[in-house]
Amino acid sequence: MSRNNFNLNKQTMPNKALLVIDAQNDFHDIPSATLPVPGACADTQRIADFIAKQNPQTIFASLDSHYSLDISHPSWWENADGSLVSPFTMITSDDIKNGKYVPRIDPKRSLSYVEALEANGEFSHFIWPEHCLIGTPGHALHPVFFEACKGWMTKNLRWVNFINKGINPYTEHFGIFRANVPLNEDPSTQVNQSIFAALNTHDEIYLAGQARSHCVANSLRQMLQIAPNLATKLIVLEDCMSDVQGLPSDFYDYVNGIYSDAEKAGVRIVKSTNL
């Protein structure tokens, strides 16, 4: 009898996966960060607490990974007067055609990229401060998340699945599953089918990380576009992510719509502290 009960309990335990988006120093509200997200440190502590309490079977963690010379960084672009474009500048295809902003690298390809973003309904092209530069302290995991991952690996004798994204400087890579504009010549920018193959073996998929308004929102949208069957397995940890601040209110309305549409598709949005 006890053996049967044990087997039944084992079989009914949910098989959990955790997707943590870009829990890196540059996105945390610490003095050294180049693109700090207010609230990120508290979010990451809650992610660590979730890992300790829930002990998911699988952890995926993305690493935003950039060169300083990147299509979303100031050094790629100049104003009409020849000065570099400032961070937090939005660039449209019309701006480029009209000469307001000029690509310093491969102008034809740069224009085509911005046009593809607009045609495909991706986020508008936005220039960010240099962040998560490969080899810098800002690229590293926040220490709280690093220690949580280290402890989880020691306990479970399994490896965290780290996913580099953003390495190709010709395309942005917000979501964990593919670049904003995939490139035919670079498989790393195309849909990462191996993640979906793994997620299909789990009963529950938890989503957390930074920033809610950008890379988490895009990861959520990509998942529902590519594998809508996963919607009822997906649980967004709303207290484990925060928004980039200071953007127009209509942008946040658009982002909130991504989460509302996800709920309508069957995604659950919960607080980690209620689990």
C-alpha cells in the first residue's frame, strides 16, 4: 500500500520549468548598471526564493549579450549633423529615408532591418545605452540569481540551460526564443526549437525576469505565437519582473495588452509569494 501511494504521489507532482529572462547586473537597480530597471533587485530575490521553494526540474536563463557596436546602440547611428545618436532615441524607417538619422554601417541593410520591424509588428527601433557588453561585469548574472542557480545545480545535479541572445549585432533579440528579425545566415537568431522541445515535456512553465516591458513581454508573445498549445501550462510571475521606466504611456498600454491577450489565451498571471 505504501509503495503504491508513493508512486501515485510521484506521478501527480507537477513537472516544472522556469524561464528567467536576463537576470544580469546591467538590468538591476544598482549603481553600476547601465540600463537599470527599478525594482529588479527585489524581483530577483523573489526569483531566488521561488527556486529554493519550488525546486523546478528545469531552469532556462537567458543572457543578453552584445557588442558595443550594435544596431541598437548609439555608435551605429548618427544625426544629420554627424554627431552620434543619443540613447533612448526612437528611429523609424521614414527618419532614415529623410536623413534625420544615418546608419554608419551598411545603410541599406540597416534601413531594411527597421522596415522589417515595422512590417512584422515588432517593437519600434529604439536606441539603448550600451548594456550587457560581452566580457563586462554588467553582462554577468546578478549575484543573488547566480547563487540560486549554483545551489539548484548542486542540489539537483543538473545544469541550468543558459541561452545567449543578442550576439549578432545586425538584429535585436528581445525574446528568448528568436531574434526580433531572424537572419537566414545565422541560426542563432532563428526560432530555438530545442527550448520548445524541452518545455513540451513539462506540466507547468513559469516566466520571470527583466524587463517586463520588453524582453519578458516579447518572450511571452513569441511563445504564444510559435507554440500556442503551451498557453495553459504557462504561469507568469508578476512580482518577479518590472518595467523599464520613462517611456510614453501608450507604449505601456501596448505592453499591458500583450499580457491581457495572454490571459485570454489561458496563461495564468500570479504572484510568486502566493504559490
